[in-house]
Amino acid sequence: MPKVGLFWFNHDLRTDDNAALLRAAAEVDTLICLYCVDTATVWPGSQQPAKLSPRRREFLLESLQDLEAQLNRYGQKLVVRMQSPLDAIAQLITVHNVSHLYRSKHVGAYENSIWQTLRTRYSLLDFSESHTHTLFEPSQLPCTLDQLPATFSEFRRLVEKSDLSRVIAAPLAAPTALPAPALVADLAWQTQWNECLPNNSDSPALFKGGAHAGEQHLRDYFARDLASHYKETRNGLDGMDYSTKFSPWLANGTLSVRRIVQQLRQYEARAGTNESTQWIFVELLWREYFQWYGHKYPQRLFAFAGIGQHTPTTSFYPERFKKWSVGNTPYAIINACMKQLNATGYLSNRGRQLVASCFVHELGLDWRHGARYMEQQLIDYDVAANWGNWQYLAGVGADPRGQRHFDLQKQAQIYDPDKQFVKRWAGDQTLLPLDSVDAVGWPI
Ligand SMILES: Cc1cc2nc3c(=O)[nH]c(=O)nc-3n(C[C@H](O)[C@H](O)[C@H](O)COP(=O)(O)OP(=O)(O)OC[C@H]3O[C@@H](n4cnc5c(N)ncnc54)[C@H](O)[C@@H]3O)c2cc1C
């Protein structure tokens, strides 16, 4: 009986350093390479992925086209289905007698519930998962997942104490060959995509999706001396060079994090190690921490009270939410950030901190709606990094200080002293009061 494999691509849209794909390549005779876009999901739903903004759709489409080209070079095909992965996978299992299923480990509640349902429903099939999104394997962590520290600084201390940067495995080479494709009906996915998910962005994108573009960006970044100044520039608000901009490709796995670390080490060997190059590694450790945090708290990552016991006193005010999301608040710096996010699908780390702090503290809004909005907009949306950072900012996550309330006026003076950023994104042209109903006029 020939072994028929199904590889469910998710946030691992590459052939390079993909342990899950290598395993499939070694084990089965024919292979179905599948990606699903669940176009039926609605915004805002709870456990379902958010609807993708035009920028996210565009970046994902380019990433899939690039993956398809990579697979074609192996004589393989990419099967893309515009339906729930549960339905698509169930149909393919039945029609093609699939015996082996593969995927990369995922933090997402939606992805995991589908995988779990499949495992229960098809308990006689072979299910296999590999870690392709992290620097470490669970067995390499300085503690068990249960004992993952409640703060990043403690996690970093443990990593540094056990000199774990030495055990980061070298990235794996792409497979030399892939099993032949199963004869899956070709549904002309790109035509379907254009019908279901039209691309209506009206300005050129900052980022091009796909492993090819990601690898090019990685080479270009380290071909210059930007990494040697990263620590001084990393709090910038606008432009391509103040930070690495690895996140969009890292998030959907078109770039492997271990490939980035390998390039960082090669840069250090050439240009020297300094505080800035070390800081890039620290930031990648933040990412690593949030990945394991997501694995440790698969449900609480999305809970209002976060990983703590106390439910915040914030609520949901539709008018305030709307004004925040389009950049019509009384705060010029926030408006500029939100307009930048909506136009480009990207926002600096400083900008994200400011808009999240404003959302929770000035606007009194339930942080989960902010996280959900960023899920919809960010081309670098990453389940663990997004929800983990929002929890942190909302004071219900891995922050020893309890909460981060930024003084927006002071922050604007420090990071945008000549108001160039605010002017560029017209943040000062849409200043509106938070509420159209004045509380003073309310009956007592
Ligand atoms: C409210 C909020 C939401 C966020 N949502 C996301 C998200 O959905 N996806 C995402 O990748 N990052 C998220 N971040 C983290 C951070 O803002 C971005 O990773 C960073 O701005 C990406 O730009 P860069 O690649 O140039 O980062 P750099 O400053 O160059 O950092 C290098 C890499 O380190 C990692 N990194 C840096 N800071 C963080 C951090 N605080 N948490 C986790 N990883 C980090 C990223 O992988 C990044 O690519 C969020 C931060 C906040 C405050």
C-alpha cells in the first residue's frame, strides 16, 4: 500500500529549514501540499482567525505564489483551498486515502482545535508535528514548559546562564527531493483567490511576500552596517532601516529564525560583535519567549484576565474603538501610527506600544479588541507575539511592573520632536474628542 502524505502549511511557508517537510519527504510515496484560507471567517469572531486586511492578503498571496514556485521546482504542487482546513483536509483524506499528516507546531487555538479534531476523527492515521517556528526545541529550553518564567528577564537570564545560544541548531537544508504530488483536482486557486479576496490596496507595498524576497532582505540587511547601530536606532517610527524588518517573513515562516541567527553570527564574525548586534539577538529571544508562553498558555493567551487572576476594568465602547482604529483620536501621535498601520500593514515597535497603551489607558478599551484589530491588519501578525505583547501592555501578562502606561505627550517629544512623523501621516489633521456625547449632559 503506497503511503500518501498530506502536509498542512501554515506559518512555515518555505522549503528551507523546514523539519516537518523533511520528515514528510523521507516517509511517504506521494504528498499533498495544502494551504487553506478560511474565507468564511467573520470579523469579529472569538476563536476564528480575523478577516485579513488588503495588505495582509497581498503579502500572503505573494508568499503562496513563491511557495508554489519553490514546490514546482521539485515537481510538486501547492494545493490552495478557500475553505475551512477541517473540511478541506477531511475531503482530501477520504478522496486520496491519506495515511500520514504533517504540520509545524502552532500556537493558534483555531489551528490546534482543527488538528485535534482530525486526530480524534482519524485516529488510525499517522499524525506528525515538528517545531519550525522557534530557535529551540522544547528539550533544549532551560526549564520545562510548566516552569517557563513569568517574566522575560528571568527567561533571558536562564538562557544566558546555560549559554543556550551555543545549542541553537544550524538551519536545515531544503529537501533534495520531494515525493510526487497526488493527483488532486486543480481548482485554479489564484483565480478563486482574486474572486474571494480582491486586492484593493491603492499604494505600493513596503514589503514583498515570499521566501525569495525574505532571503534577499536578509542578505541586504547584513550587507550594510545597520546591525552595528541597531540599539541606537531601534526606537524609530518611520523608514526601513531603523530596525531589521525581519518580522513579516518570520511571521508566516517564509524566513526561518535560525537562518536569521546564522546570518547574524556571520555578520558578527565579519564586522564585530557589539551591544547592537547582541540586542538583535535579545529581541529574537523576546520572540522566542512569547512562542513558549503561547504554548504554555494556549487558552489564557486570549483571556481577558490574561495569565493573571484579575479581570481588567476596561470595556468596549464602539465609538472610541472606531476612532482609534481609523486614527481620529485626540492624540496626533496615535492617529499617525494608526494611519501608518492601516496604509502599510506595518507599525514600529514603539508605535505599537503607544497605540496599545492609549487603547487601554486613555480609551479604557478591552485590550482583546485591539489585539484582534492588529491581527487583521499586521502583515507580520504572529499569534504569540501579538497576543503576548498586548497582554503585557494591558497589565495582564508577562510584565513584572503590572502595566505600561505611556505618557503620550512625552513620548511624542522624545521620538517625534520636530513632528515629522505626525505630519507625514497627517495625525494632527483628524483630532476628534473621544466621545461625541458629553457626559456632563447626561441625566443624573
Ligand atoms: C501591541 C504589540 C503587538 C505586536 N504584535 C506583533 C506581531 O503580531 N508579530 C510580531 O512579529 N511582533 C509583534 N510585536 C513585536 C514587535 O513590535 C515587532 O516584532 C517588531 O516591531 C517588528 O519589526 P522588526 O522586525 O523591524 O523588529 P526588530 O526591532 O528589528 O526586532 C527583530 C525581531 O525580534 C522580534 N521582536 C522584536 N521585538 C519583539 C517583541 N516585543 N515581541 C516579540 N518579538 C519581538 C521580531 O521577530 C523582530 O523581527 C508587537 C508588539 C506590540 C507592542
